[in-house]
Amino acid sequence: MFISAAFVISVVFWLIPSVQFVAMLDWRIYTFMNWSVAVSGLLYWWMLLDHRPHPPSLTRPGLRVLSPVITMTPQILVGAIITFSTHDLYPIFSLCGRAFTSVPATLDQSLGGLIMWVPAGVLEAIGAMMALRHLMRLSELPPRVPPKPRPAKRRAKPALGVRNL
């Protein structure tokens, strides 16, 4: 669950307006922001789509099914807050430039929040269904039998007249 928490924190943290403001003004923080979101996202989806049983996989299949529900909720809430905000939460984009200059800032922000809300929720739901499919496949496998313990190795008795050093 650490990877899921890191993913949600990295996405939500960088959307705090004051944090976004600082990140947009310093190229090092901006680069770190992009890398932290990309790496945590890759680790999260790698964990979620892992088809192996729990060991060797680090996460139990049931938690992989539950994880998208947990990570989807904050993303939907933040996306809805951004979508329905009546004032510009990110005025720094007026300074740094917007991709679509003909669109008013609040409409641009609403579209960004909507993109974070709906497609992210759909992808998380698809991820949950894929994890559920893996869980169902793993539940159909025969139970794993633990290997028999090996007998302890016996030490050879020293020959007569030979000492152990």
C-alpha cells in the first residue's frame, strides 16, 4: 500500500495551488514534480497489474483490487474541486503561458479538473477490473504446497587418528 499512497500523494500534492506556483517558477522543482508523478505512477500500475501470487509479489491480490478504489477517491475529489471552482486557482499559468490562450482561465481550469476527474476514474476502474481478473485466476489455481523440509546434513565423522582443526 506504500506505492498506492506515494502515487496519490504525488498527484494531489503537486495540485495544491501554492505548491504548483513554486514548481512552475523553479525548473528543478518542476522537473522533480514531473519525475515524481511519472515514477510513482509507473510503480503503482506495475504493482496493480502484477499477475503473480503473493509471494513472490509484494502485494496480495485482494489489496490490488482494493487499491484503485482507495487511490481513485482523492483524485476524483480534487478533480471535482478544480472543476467546480469559481475562481482561477492557478494564476501562475497566466505568467508561464497556457496551452490554449483563446480559452478563459476558469474554463481551462474546469476542463483540466474534469480530465483529472473522469478519465482518471475510468482508468482506475479498468485497473480494478484487471486486478479482479488476476485475483479470480489465482483463486482457481490449486493451492500451493509448501516444500518439505530438508533433513539436516550430517557431518562426516573424522577418521581414526585425524583431528578436527
